[in-house]
Amino acid sequence: MLLTGFALACPAAAADFEIDALNLNVGPLVVSASKVAVKGSPLDRAAFMALADGGSDSAAARLKQLNAAEITAAELVYEFTFGAEKQVTRYRDVRLGDIREGRIGRGETPSGTFESSGGTYPSKGVIGQSNGENIDLRQMARVFTERAAPGSNEPMTVIVGRFEQASQSFDMGTIGKMSMGRSSMRDVSAKVGATPLSEVLGEIADKARALEKSGAAPKDKPDAAEIETSKRVGLSVLSLFDSVDLGSGEMRDFTLSGIVPPDVEQPKSGAAPQRIEVKISRIANGDFAPGKSGYVVEGLQFAGGGAKGLIDSISYSGYSFSSMVKALQEDLAKPLANLDAIEWRRYVPTIGTIRLTGLSVDAPPMLPSSEPIKIALGTFELKAGEQLNGIPTSLALTIDKLVAPITEGAGNPAARDMIAMGIRSLDLSAKLDLAWDAVRNELAIRQIAFGGEGLARFNLSGTLGNVTKDLFASDIALAQVAALGATARGLNARLENFGLVEKLIANEARKAGRKPEELRQQFAMIASLGLASILGPSDAAKTLTAAVARFAAKPGTLTVEASAKSASGLGLADVIAITDPTEILDKIDLKAQAQ
């Protein structure tokens, strides 16, 4: 769309006249238009032709003179060349209106076509009706052809206020077919970077062609020239993050039907290419995404290799690659450093929130005698708070209803035992919620939970004190000292039995040839006498022993609460100084009960 808009701008302007044909070269882009009509322009025909033909003025300077009430073209064609590959896009019955200093107020075309030839996978396609508003061709030309002055930082400028397209479909020959329904974008912005966009694209294409032509894997020890080339291409790619902002947009009804190319799989394996089918209901970013930020993919369906699956939604928001991009640019601009000297934490992006819902996968059985594999996941969410040196100061992880089958196989006695207990699949959930308080120097373990539906659930919470900012330091030695200085102030643990203990006892009784009730009574006695001999005669030991023994006799809910007697907490140094493990019970207040 950006190149199309640039192309639409160049053949234009003169007071109510027509031109049979126009041509314009902009680096690898060649633009041509036929039967161009201009209305309501202050330029005469000769001035208009001068804008298209070029001259000493830059493309941006010439586009600033482009003014007209309306410009139409029967056909507009642009050819973009990457080495041996040529991409040709044709738009028919192009109509532009309200053109002021190179900015198109509105534009539309009912249809178009696309064709790619000369490359590895030739393709052709059909483009549906397109229309847009506030398209800044002058800024596009600047981004495409100019470079920013050294040390300057130009502001981002909107180059596409609104753009909508009815549909697109592409035939990629032996690879397959792809189509997209209605798509739209809003407030796409760009600025002039250190390297013109045309040069960036050219360098990326040249590097890709060189790799494809060589057909060889990267060298273990590339020479100095290859290193400098790779660094330059890397800086060019990174410059795109600084100079382009995609704004907001969405695409609906994406479909892909084809094969995975042999060179993408394993070219020397001799395996037949795998056919794949992909459908996506909607892809959106910015204001079109939930929460008005980030990206979302909704209604993803996929099939291939005998497997099929569905994902209701994948989204992420609050993320930023800016810190990572800046660190990479700084390091690539320097002489090649020893990898051991690189501070890798500088490359960690701002994580934000990642969320996945409604995953289900059906796959063929692993063994001829086994059942098909069915895996499902209700929700996965990772939410990271403010980061220090790349490490989140708060972290919340949720995994809800992860369902997976138990598959019996050779050398897997645990699976055999679970199947013997009637557990054919696991329905698991887990949660991790941590937060650091900089004012109090505390790390709150809000929740660590793990459990299985119909089996058991374990919950843990607590507070660590004397957790200073040094824990997040880039200096590993300093971070280790800070970790060793942390103290445990309180801990709450809760174990709930939903049938797992009964299943374990029944399975052990079956293997021992005994009754489950007899084995349960034996376990209760072992818990009572065994713990008493290990933990000693203290009041805390007696409290814990009684609760565990009661839980073993009648499995329900076991709760343990422990807190340090010292106001500063129980530190690692305190634990190291203990010669008898039972002495730790003298340093804590403990409550335990079984229900």
C-alpha cells in the first residue's frame, strides 16, 4: 500500500487535461500510468510533466508541488525488482481526490492484480476494492529516498491515515494458495532514518539472494568482510523498528492451503512435503486489538501431518522492543566483542502480557496400539511488571485446564501406575504470582499453586524480607550476595486431596495383595511414629506430626502456617549455623491442622 500510494502520487496535476502515459523510476521501483486525467490543479501540463520526469529536485520536493482537485488513471502499474525476482502490481480505474502538497485526501480503486516471477516460488493474485484517506506521499518519498542528518531525530509523521481493502487472493503454484478477506489500517507513521528505506530493503534482499545462491550453511568462523556485511544488514533491519510505526489495523478471514517447501523442512531427508491448512478469523493490532493495544490472533485453525488444532485467541500487549533494539544497535556499531563480555540482559524486551486461550490439538497415536493424542489448554497467561535490568519486578503466570493424555510406553512405570489407578488423562492448573516491594524491600509470594482436577491441589504463599534492588543487578556476584541476604518471614502451605491419596493407597494395596483400609492405617501409624522420631519432642514438632498423621488417616485438607520468631526473619545464615535440623523448629512459630 505504501509503494502504491507513492506511485499514485507521481503521475498527476494540470488544469483539466489528459496524458496518455507516464513513467517514473525510483531506485528498484518503476511506476507507469496510462490515460491520466487531472482536474483543478494550479500546475499547467508542462509543470506537471516536469514533476513526473524528475530533474534536479528531490522526489519529496517535487511531490510538495502536487496539488489537484482530482486525478484519475485507467491503469497504474508498479514493478519492484529484487535481483532475479520481479513483482508487478496493477491497479485499475484509480481515482484520487483533494490532493494538497503531496497529500491525498481520499483515493480508491475497484480492483488490482499481482504477479511475481523470476524467484524461487512464482505467484499471482487478485486484489479487491481498495480505498484510503490522508495518504502523505511526500513523507513516503522522504522515508524511501532520504537519510536523516547525523545526530538528528526526526518526528514520526502519519503516512496513511486510513486504508481499507476488500480482499486478496494469491496462487503460489506448487506451494499452494492464500487468501485474505477485508483488511484495514489506521495511522501508519514513518520517519526518515539514518538509511533510506530503499537501501534497507535492497541490502536485505541482496543478503537473502547471496545466501540462497550459495546454498551453504553459515560458516563457523566467517571472515572479517562477512562479519561487517552481516552487521551492516543487521543495523539496516533494526532501523525499521525506529522508522516505522504500524499504527492500528486488522485483517479478517485469512486462509492458507499448500505444502511446506522441501527446503524449509529438511532438504536432504527425502521425506515427502507436508501439506498444511491454516485459517485465521482475525488478526488485529493497536486500537483494533483487545485493550486498544498490542496484537491479537483470533480463531486460528491448523491441520497438517495427520494432526489438527484450534486456538481461540493469542494476544500480547504492553510489550516493547525499543530497549532490545537500542542495545543491539549499540553493540553492532562497535567492533565485534567477545560474547562473554556482552550484557545479555540489555537484550530483554519489555515483556508486558502474553495470553493464549482455547487451545486444542488432535494428533495421530504415537504407537500403532495406542489411542489418538488429544491435548487442550483453557488459558495460558504471562504478565510481567516493571523490569529492572531485564528482570520483571512482578510476575504472574496462569495455566488453567491443561489436559493431556497418559500414554503407556516401555520404561515408563509411572504411566502404568496412573493408568492402573484409572487416570487416563491429566487436567492440570497452576499459578505463580510474585511481586517485589521496593519501599519495604520485600518479595511477596502471593501464590504458588499447582493441582489436577479430581486429584489434589497445593497452594503456597509467603513473604521474603531484606530483598534489595541488588537482586536485580547485572553483576551476578552482587545479585548472589543479595539473594543470600534474603530472609523468610512467613509461609503458608495448603494441601487439598480430591481423591489422589485414595487412588495411591488402592494401587499400592493391589500390588501388595492387601486391603486398602489396612494400608491406610499403616501409613497413618508410620506418619505418627516416624515423624515424631525425626522431628523431636518440641511443641511445634508435635503439632506438625499430629496434623500429618490425621491427614494420612483421613485425607482431606492439610494446612501449615510458619513464621519466623525474629522480626528480621529467618535467613540463610541462620539455617547454615544449625547443626541439628530439628533446631529450626525452635526459630519459628508453627501452626498445623488437618480437616
